[in-house]
Amino acid sequence: MSLDDDFDRLIERAAAGDSEALGELWRQHNPHLLRYLRSLSPGGYEDLASAVWLDVARILPTFSGTRSGFHSLLFTIARRRHVDLIRASYRRPEVVSSHVPDWGEPAPHHDAEELDEVLRRVRTLPPDQAEAVALRVIGQLDIDQIASLLRKSPGAVRVALHRGLKRLGEEAALARGVGSIGGA
């Protein structure tokens, strides 16, 4: 039995209301979702992820597709929820709180400070580059999926990715004291 067959069965079970199957989808995909949302905004990403999973649970009975298609659906919902949140923030005043957010568990091969620094650097990129990098690296979406999600051409996505990754690389080199990538 292949991984795709296992995934198809998992989707079928979750769509039929099997909470264990939905939990397994959550365990497999939520870490990537949290990192993506956290790359867009350091606060409120866990609440946003919860709203995304509620939408997924509602849509799942009508979903038919591959693992890649599910991943694309998950990040499409996440992006739309994030855009809605931004729009809503323009209509409501911001409430300042002294609450320190729980940043959750670090990624498996990074310590929390390193991950925070990487996400902070991604957020410094121009929005189109930051989102393209986050969707490709964190969301593990391919160029065509990102292009569809962002409603841009694959070429525009490639350019944004190239520029964003190049800029991040140059900043990392400078931070290490190596100097610019192209020179001494």
C-alpha cells in the first residue's frame, strides 16, 4: 500500500467524521501551517490556525484530491483567513495587551531563538517575497500552487522567490560577517 493510498483512506475517514483521522491530518500538517502563519504575523497565528482547521473540517466532506491538493487547500484557506484578519484590523482599533504569547514548540531541527530569527527576517521582506518564500519553504507548495493561490503567474512567483531568498542569503552572510555574496 502506498503513501497516497494511505492518505486517500485518511481523507475518506476524516470526511466521514472520524475524529481520529482528522486528528492525524492535523498532526501531519499543523506544524507547517503554524510556521507559515507565524511567518506572516508573530501574534495570533494559533487562533488563526484553529479557524483554518474548522474550515477544513467543514470542507473535507466535499474534498477529493491528492496529498498535494490537500496541502494546497489548507494553505489557500490559511491565506484567505490571514487576509480577512488584516482587513478586519483596519476596521477595528488595536488593543494593546501585556500578554506574552506562547510561541509553541520549535521546529524539530531548530531551537526557538533561531526559528524566531528566521521568521523575523522573512517578515522584513517585501510582502510578495515574504509570502512566496513562506509558502514555498514552510508550506512546501510548488510554484504552480503558489501562483494559483497568489493569483500571479508562475514566472512572477519565481522572481519573488529568487529575490526573497537572495536577500535572505545576503542578510545571513552579512550577519555572519562574511560580506556580500558577490564580493569581498
